[in-house]
Amino acid sequence: MNPDGLRQLSIEGCELIGRGAHACVYRIAPDEIVKVYREDIPFDRVLTEKQRAKRAFILGVPTAISFDIVKVGSSFGAVYELLDAEPTDSYVNRSRDNLENFIDMSVDLLKFIHGIDADTAECADMKADHLKWADNTEHLIGVHEADVIRELIRGIPDSGKLLHGDFHLKNIIIVKGKPMLIDMDTLCYGDPIFDLATIANSYWIFPQMAPEAATVHLGISVEDALHIWKRTLSSYYAGASSEDLAKIERKARILGLLRIIDFAQRSAPPEHREHLTTQGVSMLKEAIG
Ligand SMILES: Nc1ncnc2c1ncn2[C@@H]1O[C@H](COP(=O)(O)OP(=O)(O)O)[C@@H](O)[C@H]1O
Ligand SMILES: [Mg+2]
């Protein structure tokens, strides 16, 4: 696909309905949105996300239908079906029942996705990626720590099951009482622990680094975010002993921190890089013990 021939789309006068780390989302028709990417996001990445969104839809993941890729000014945009719903943070903040209901629904959705055989040609291999990240960050985290992490990763069973890779509240939209998933940029495959690690990052580790990760980015309190993490873990591994849960949580924390440190080197905005790296490395060393 050639990015030169894309049609220009104007978002003048369109309602802004959402914002994420990579894009702003505008309603362009009663049932369509355009996801307008940051100017620095290249065409390849937009195309990969669209292909993964289509793949997820075909594999049966409840998600928005993807339409075409367009230009919006100098940025790329991707047109999707509108999932018309109340923002999930306001749903969760309205009552304790809603919060608990959200956790139940998202754990069910997570288990459903983890039962699907991924298309391994189109998605990233999480086990291989984590091994790469351990190598890439060895100079920051230390040789001993990198060895411990590589051993931990090698001990995780191989799996070709689908993972979302960024499974948090802002990527889950509750439509007519059913959760749907968006933002397929990170669609990948592997053992469930890799998804649990990104969930730990969203609700537990990032908010420990800076409370705004919960209060601004997720739109919920740090306490509720922590509660979502703890109950997601215990519901996902229902029946596990508290000792086993503590072991799984430690593993998720180590993998999550590895991902953050690698991300900080490759993709974090320069003003956040040093802080994320220093904090991430010290939390990782503590978690490894
Ligand atoms: N298809 C959609 N229907 C309704 N809202 C959406 C849709 N896609 C995205 N949004 C809204 O826009 C926000 C950002 O979109 P997302 O794809 O997650 O971007 P990013 O990659 O920047 O995280 C979401 O949290 C959600 O509120
Ligand atoms: Mg998102």
C-alpha cells in the first residue's frame, strides 16, 4: 500500500471523542470515527495497526470494524466504526457495583481472547520480544538481572494464543452492556502472563511511578486502579493459592518493568525517558531481589 495516494479528510467541526498516547479520535459521521495519529507516527505503524484490527475482527474479537487509511493534514488517520458508549472511566467511577462489574467483564473478555489461536504471521511473538528486550536493556539493568530475567522468560511456556498487549480501561468500551476492545497496535501472541504484565503496568506500576497514570490517563483513582489489578489477577487465576498468586504477580511485575525500560529507550518522549529508566531499573532490581 502506498501512502502517497491517500485521500485527505477534514476534521473541521468534528467532535473530539477520545484521546490516547498515539492519537486523537474524532467523530466524522453518525457511525464513524477517525483516529488521527501523532505526526511522528509513520505510515507502516498505522498500516500494521489496521491489519491487526482487521485480523482481530476476523478472529472473533469484539472490536470496531476498520475502514480506510486517510491523511488528516500532515498526519495519518484510520477510519473505524464508532462504538457508541459512555466513556469507561465514567462508567467505572459511577458506583462500586460498576467497578466490580467492569472487572468481571474484562476478565471474561481477557480469557475469551486468550482462547483464540492467533495468526502468528501478523502478530508479534511476546516471548521472543521479551528476550530481545532483556538483551537490549542489559547495559541498564545489569548482567545478573538480565540473566535472571532471561531464565524467567525461557521458563514461560510457548503459546500461539492471542494477546491484546495493552489491555486497560481506555481500550475497553462497554457497548450495550458488553465489553469491546479497541487499539490493536500491540496485538500479539504468547502465554497469558504477558498480557497480565501489561495490565500490571497500567493499573499498578505506572501509577506507582506517577499518580497521573491513573488519575489522568485512565481517569480513575490510584486506589481503584490498584484494586482493578489485584482483582483481575485473583479472578484470572481463580483457585490459585495466595502463594502462587504472589509468584505470578512478581513475574508480571518483572516482565512489566522490563517492557517499560525497553519502551523508555525506544519510544518514550525524551522528557520522560530518564525518569522512566531510573525508576524502572530501581523497581526492577527490587522486584528481582
Ligand atoms: N471505534 C471507536 N469508537 C469509539 N471511541 C473510540 C474508538 N476508537 C477509539 N475511541 C476513543 O478514543 C480513545 C483513543 O483511541 P485509541 O485507539 O486507544 O488510541 P491510542 O492508540 O492513542 O491509545 C479511546 O480510549 C476511546 O475513548
Ligand atoms: Mg488506547
